Amino acid sequence: MEEEKIVGYVTAFLKKKGFTQTEKIFQEEFQHNKSCSSLEADIGNHLLAFSQLETGPARFHDGYSKLRTWTYSSLDLYKHELLRVLYPVFIHCFMDLVAKGHLQEARNFFNTFREDHEMMHLRDLQKLEGVLSPAHLQEMEFAHSLRQSKFNIKICEYSNELLLQHLHSTQSTTILGIINEHINFQVTPGQPSLISDDPEAVTLTGSSQEAANQINQKEIHWGLLEDSLEERLEKSGAFLSDSEKGEGEAKEGENDETKKRSSEGGKQGASAKKVKKDKGGSATGKSAKPEANNIPAAPRVKPELALPVMPTEVEQSILEDLRNRVQLSNVALPSVSFYTFINTHNGLSCSSISHDGSLIAGGFSDSSLKVWDMAQLGQQPASSLLQGENDTSQNEQLLGQGGGKRQYTLFQGHSGPVYAASFSPVGDFILSSSADSTIRLWSTKLNANLVCYKGHNYPVWDVQFSPVGHYFASCSHDRTARIWSMDRIQPLRIMAGHLSDVDCVQWHANCNYIATGSSDKTVRLWDVQSGECVRVFVGHRGMILSLAMSPDGRCMASGDEDGTIMMWDLSSGRCLTPLIGHTSCVWSLGFSSEGSILASGSADCTVKLWDVNSSTKVSRIEEKGGNANRLRSLKTLPTKSTPVYSLRFSRRNLLFAAGALAKSG
Amino acid sequence: MSIVPNETIQVIAESIGINNLSPDVALAVAPDVEYFMRQIMQEAIKCMRHSRRTTLTADDVDAALNLKNVEPIYGFASGGPLRFKRAVGHRDLFYIEDKDVDLNDVIEASLPKAPLDTAITCHWLAIEGVQPAIPENAPVEVISAPADAKKLEQKEDNLPVDIKLPVKHVLSRELQLYFDKVAELTLSESDSVLFKEALVSLATDSGLHPLVPYFTCFIADEVSRGLNNFPLLFALMRVVSSLLQNPHIHIEPYLHQLMPSVVTCLVAKRLGSRLADNHWELRDFTANLVASICKRFGPVYGNLQSRLTKTLLNAFLDPKKAMTQHYGAIQGLGALGPNVVRLLLLPNLETYMRLLEPEMLLEKQKNEMKRHEAWRVYGALLRAAGQCIYDRLKIFPTFPSPPHHTVWKTNAKVLTSARKRKASTEQLEQQPPLKKAAADGESRAVIMNSSPVHKQGEAVIPASSVDDSIIGSSSSAQMKNETTLDVQVRNNRGDTQALNTSAALAQVWKDELNSGRMLVSLFELFGEGILSFIRAPEMYMFL
């Protein structure tokens, strides 16, 4: 009788500590020799005493506060590394207390030590604060994922030893248990790292760390598409400049430089290059290129999607735009044209600008989508004559409905706030996504709704046309992103993997990948063809609100609700530099057409221009020298009191920005 | 444990018809309520972000409830964030104000205007990286001179000479037209409605910053040229005042250019050529202007106020200056605040009054014009001193006078005044040879009679019309009496103070006494005129 009790205790203890293997073996051994009991009884008593000693809820509090005081009094050299351990221990102590039902103690514990972590983890704390019963732990996704996964902490050898020694010497088995169970130390030899705010020092991934590492090991082909318009333009340009040899030579000098850079870039994404060699098609494409080609960076890749054919006149106009493009750099800043929405009555929830800047769409919380044609605004009377017959009749209809003369085209069809709108590259279609979980396709030529795409189960937060049109991506509160084509009402791919809402989506320049930003504070890159996640970018501290891909396909920028922008290297999956300057949500990001300038629009009523080239260079130096450096902000353009909702560089490098005037005060 | 108290749960349960909810159930439900509330608020924040807003509204909460498949709470829809009011008497109880609406008002009210339709305006936020100074843009902080021009110069000729290139200042065509138009209006049509519009525009438009140097130059030029042109001067001062009001303009760097013209309009000997010109009004206006400048830029410009007061005081103390100049100086000092008056004006009051008095009397000053001016100055002085004493007395009621206290105070006051009177009589009797000017017995008798009357019976005697500067022989005669009396009272005061200190009265008393003394001396100088500046309770206290 007594024996069974003890066995019960032992198994309970093992279960509690998560030693499942040991438990199994123990059970087996127990079955084998039930005979020798006198010794076990002794151990059993010991264990019994031990567990009684340990069960009090106070031990978490004591253990943690001991560890905390020890950490704060440790040597400065190792302090910042040891401090990283505190947060995981803190939240797991809290959750253990809750799980055991000591709610009052859990609340006290949380409030006592909350301040230590508020700066770094405010949002997580806010989420956890509401957990008040064991059932909540099971129910809440965030707590669940914390329980399931392990923290990865980078720590140097010596700090690790110090920590373990301390824990053993003070016999704080509770804390030791937590650390063993939930923290995965990545011990690095040598001195502790100098950068105290290394964003990757403490990471938490949904699955285990190995899986995340594996994900980021996959190759991606971030090169641009073969036979793109830019390339064709350069070819024709080379034709033209044949006569002027001198100029051509100068150009070649430049090319050498760019080639060097490209080889460097190649080294960075070594894995990417390997695969290129394997793939015969792309390799031949590369070798076949003329020497005078100005395109640096990655080898060209083939599209994985069947791309639509562009009408020749559209192609011509794009080529014309490319020829007239203004060259921007850190000394030649762009002109910014600002569209201000007035009298929105707090109802504007998104805006979008077409690629040439002539059309502005605004999505409203009253389910309407309104499109302004800026080319017509200046010349109201003449416009009706210029428009096609079909157009005018439609317009008249609309005017009849509205009563007065309306300056915009009203699209009605949604039954919930319109959260995003996106123009097709040519500007003849608009997509809008709404809280009614549908996406609608509208024609700007016919002023009518063409298709309603139903598939998402929850509000669709964002929708984006691909750079070539026809395909589009959407993302939703249902934690998925989906790829669609215009001609099918079912999605082509569903990307699932984010742990929370997918808030924004963006296409890669070569259309083979999409990036998604989520409320789980990660950005993921997905392969469109396979639907697999190929990169996870960890580092943001708030929900991701905006994404932008550089035109050369190498970098990505993401902005979060705290105003931080992060520049990522796609091939390595690492953050190049955080861009700090905005004080509120970054609603919109945009790269200039040749990729030298990043523009960001924020709720703090400013447009900021950032130097991209210096940032990537700096990061390279940083990699070598190991010194943290910040990307340069070129210019801050404050608006009077208009939060900037959207940004777009036109093909000629004119920057368009839009926002709704907020009443001051 | 949870932030939702059990009582709340019980109240809500009752409101939906569960009357016998046991406390245990409430205790168990409370954590769940908090958990779901937090969850809903988190979803609401997501909806807020996706609506591109940074303020949470009731709509967001509704949308979040919708996401959770819960019926939204009706009745809280609003265009903007809800404004909560704090309940009186409770520290952390808030409510949304719900006004009673009279149906009749609603029925009778005219139809509300249709809300304006959404529209888009377009402007250049930047041209090649530079923000143009247009009203649509936020005001440019500082117009910086091109710095690279100088460097280039030095590189080229390597001379140590620092050549200052003329700063290229680009003024847009629109701004030039604007400036020309405003200048023209100021010069010729300062009465027109258009000019008033222009003043409003000057006071509100952003983007006018590039014009500020031009306006300062224009004002300085025209003031020095047009001292005889009264309407012009007034118009110019109005322009200055509008420019000062404009929140988008940094006028500080140009103050040193503006101030001389403004001060000129305050203390010039003649403003305008005709008799009909109401230059007093201009001086008053300018005095207020000067005071507002001092208030706004005083902290930034260290010596602004000291320089200004020095100028004004010099004008005031110079007996050779015209009465108009004195008037301007007094008005200027008066506008600078009671402290300035107390420190600078009051100590000189007595001597000045001696100068002023003969000018005001019919017998001594035959020139009507001059006499009028003197009375004007007298009025200004009276006002300045009155404001000063008013301010001084305002400080007092720091004791929230409980009744017995006041009684005690008034008693004491009566005591002191009685003592004062006694002392004065004693003094007069004891040392008659010391009195020089007012030694003759006749006047002493008058004084002895008049002083108690004045001290007790002011409330009865209607305040004479000194304010209105109507020349009345009676009041001036009274004036004369009082000034002569002043000399004596001063002596007496010395005594009373000695008495007081010997009586070892508290520090508070001394302070009170100081102002009391000030009041007395002012009263002696101005008569009842000063009393209109004193509030009733204080007056009661001091009489």
C-alpha cells in the first residue's frame, strides 16, 4: 500500500518535471523488481519530504527574486547576457503558478516583477496579464506556443557556467527545472558579445529551433526575371549608345564595379548560387547575356508562374517611363506629390495609388471604395468629352444617384469596412479586400464590379496585385495568406504557418515569392509555386504593418506599429539594419524604382527618406568589423497634420503619398 | 484578484435577470470576464490598426466582437473617440455625458447642413527633396543660407579674407504680389474691409515667413517717414500686431528692427498732424503691443524688458519732455504689469505729482490743450497705480478669513488707525517747529478735520469723476489738500511703524501694513479715484 503511494509520487514528480523517458524506464524497472522494497521506501520518504518542501507557491517567487538579484549584481561584462535569461524564467514561473492554480500568487508575482520586462516585451506582458486560470493557458494561442516551444538564448561559455554554478549552489531546483525545460542555450566560446541589444539574442520560434534554422537554410532565387522590360530597355540603350564609344567605356568601368558587387552578393547567397548552377536553364541565360549589361546582382531566374502577356502599347508606355526615369541617390532626392483626403469624417481606412499616380483609391469604413482620377480633376469640363461613350453613361448614372457633381467614382458592393485596395500594374483593375471576408475585383474602365472572391473566413486585411498583374495575394485574420488568379474564384495556394493574424502581404520582384507580415511579430517569405515557407524573419517587437521589396530583389523592408523599420537580406534571412526614427505606426513603405531610396510613411505625420545603399554597405562593414551601425535617414518631410497612409514611387521615380487630414486637437 | 470586482458581476447578473447569483459563482466568473475583455480589446486594437487609426473607437470594439461571433453592443456608434467625463467626487469613476434633448428644439431646428463630401487635394510635399513654403506644408523651421557657397569661395583664392556672399533669397511671385498688395492697403486704404481681411491673413497664414524681413523693413521705413500721418501709423501698428499673432512666423530675429518703430509710436512727441487725431488711442494700443511682446519674448531675449523699461522711465522722468511723451511712457510701463509700476513708477510718483499739479489747475495753466493733456496723464497715472494696488491687494486673501479672525483684524486695523491718528495729533502738538511747509495752523485744522472724514466716509461720498478727466475745481481743490496732507502722513507713518514693531506684531502684519501704507499714500495722491480699483472686502478691511 505504502509502496504504491511512493511510486505514485515518483511518477508524479517525473511527469511534473517532464522526464518522460525516465518515467518510462522507471515504470519498466518497477514492474521488473517489485521485490526489493526496503531501499525504495527510504527514497520514497525522501522524495515525499522533498516534494512537500517544494510545492509551496512561494518557491517561484523566492527562486526568481534570488536569480534576479544575483543577475543584477553580476559583473557588467556578463550582465547583459545573464539578463536575457530572466524574461523566459519570469513568464514560465508565472505560467507555472497559474497552471497549478495559485492565481493570487501568480498575480502578485507578475505585478512585482513586471516592470523589469516592460521595455522589451510590453505587448507580450499585456497578453499574458489576462491569463487567470489554467483553462486560459490551454485556450490562449500565445501561452500555448510559449509552453510548447523553447527560447533560444545566445550566451558565452563563461556566463553559462556562472549561471549553472549559481543555480546549483543555491539549490533552486524550481528555477533550474524551468531553465532546463524552456531555454535552449546556444553556448558560444570566448568572450561575451559586445552588442547588448542584438535582436537575435533571444528568439522564440513556433516550432523548434532546428526547424526554423532549416527553413532559413533553403535556397531562394532572388534574382530578377529573365527578359524583363528593364533588360530590354538596356539592350536597346546599348544599341543607341554604340555610336558613342567613349560613353560606353565609362559605362563599362561602372559595370566592373557592379560586377564586383554582384560577386560579393553571390558569396553572400552562396547557397543560392549553387542551385543556379544546377538549374541549367538559368545558367545559360546568364552566360548568354551581353557584357555591356548593366544589371548587377543575382543571376536571372525563370518565372515559376505562367505570366500574362502585356499589350504592346502598355509595354511601350512603360518603356517610355523607364527612359525618362529620374536618377535618384542620396544627393538627388525625389519630388513628393501629396494627396490629402479631406472631409473623410474619420472613415478612411486605406488608400492606394496607381503605378503612374493618376488614380487614387480610398477604402472607407462605410464599405465603399472611391476612386479619384487626378488627371481629370484639373480639367473637369473637358473630361466628359474625352471619355469614352460607355464611361460617360456610367458617370451620368452615378451623378444621378449622388445628386450633385461628384469628383470620384463610387464602387459599392462590400458589406464591411474596406481594409485594402490595390491597382493592377496597368491601372485598369482594382482589388479591394474587406471585413466581410471577400475580395472584389473592379474595373476602372467599366466602373463596375467584375468578380467577388470568397475563400477567407475572416476579415481580409490586405490584398496585393503581383508586379505583372493577373495574380494577386491576400492575407487575413484567419492566419493564412492566399494566392489567387483573376480568372478563378478559388485560391491557387494557401500559405498557413503564421501564429497570428497575417496583416500585410507583398510580392517579390520576380513574382516567385510573397512576403507576409503578421501580428506574431515575424515576417515570412513563401514560395509561390510550392506554397512552402522559405524564410522566417524574427526581430520586430510589434505587429508588422507594412512591407516593401527592393526592385533588385535582394532586400526587403518591414515596418511595425512601434515605428521601427527593419531592412532584411533575403538570402541570409538576417536583419541588415534597423531604421529608427518614426515615433508611431509605419503604415507604408516604398522603394524607388532603381532601389537607392526607401520612403516610409507613418502615423506621426511624416514621410521619411532613407538611404538604401549606405545601409547595405554599412551592414557589410558591420559584418566584418562587428560594429553596430545605423542606416542613414536622408530627409524627414513633415505634413501639417496628415498621417501618411500610402506611398508609391512611379516608374519615373516621382513619389506619391496619400493620407487623410486629421483634425488637430 | 481579477480587475473585475465581484460586485460588477453581480450587478450585471441582476441586470439580465439572475437575482440570486452566489458569490462563489461571481468569483469564478470574474477571471473569465477579464480574460475575454482583454482578448476583445486586443482584437479591437488590430481592427484599429487596419483602419489606419491610432485612437480606439467604439466601431473597433464592435468589429472585434464581430470577429468573435458576438453580437455587437448597439448604441455607442460615433464618428470619433468617446469622451468620458469624470464623475464629481469620485476619483476613478467616468461616464459618457448624455444630454437631455428637448424634442421641440429638434423639431423646430432647421435641417442640418449636408456633410461635405470627401475630396482630394493635391500639393507638393517636396520638390527634389526640398519642401516648398506653401500653406499646405508644415512651416519651415529656419531659412538656412546656402553654406557651401562660402566654402567654395575660400577654396578658390585661399585668402584669409572672409567674403560674405549676398545670401540668395528666393521669393516666389505669389509672395511678392501678396506683399505689394498688403503694403498698398496699409499705405492708402487702412479703413477698408479688405485691410481687415489682410490683417487676419497676416495673423493666420503659414508660409509667410519669407516676407517677415520685408515687412519689418517696410514698417521701420514708414514709421520714420510718416510720423505726421496718424492713420498710417495706426495701420502699421496693426500690421505689427497681426505679425506677432501669427503662430507660424518666427519673428524673434527681427524684433530688434521692429522695436524702435513700436516704441516711437508709444513715446513720440507728436503723432499725427491734426488735432482731431486720437493719438491717445494709438498710444494705448501700442502700449498693449509692447507688453505682449515683452511677455512673449522676454524669457528668450534677456535684456529686452530692461532696455525697454529704461527707455520708458527716462522719458517719464525727464521734465522737459512733452506731456504726450509722459503719457506714452506711463501707459507703456503700466501695461508691463503691476510689478513694474510698483518698482519704477510709484517711488517717483510724489515728485512727479508736484510737477503735474500746476499743469492741471485752471488758474496756473491757461492753455486748454495743455491742461487737457495734463489731465490725460493724470488719468493714466491713476490707472497704472490703481491696477498696481488692486493686484497687490489680490494677493491677500490667502487667509480664508474665518469670522472671528476678520473681526480681530478689523479691530486691529481700527486700533492702528486710531493709534495713527493719535500719534499724528501728538506729534503735531509736540513738535510743531519741525513742520515746515504745512506748519500754519489753519491748514492743520483742515487736515485734522478732513482725514477722519476721508478714512471713514469714502463709501458714502460718491467717487468723483477724476477718471473721466473732467476738470472740476472742487476735485482739484481737494487734490491740493491731500497732497499737503501727504507730507504729514508720511511722518506719522514712520511713527506707526515704530509703534507696530515695538508691539512686535507678526510678520504677516508687516506685509499687510506695507500694502496698507501704499494704499494710504496712493489714496493721498489720488483721492477716491483709487478706491474704485479696490475690491469691496479689502476696502472694508483697510478702512
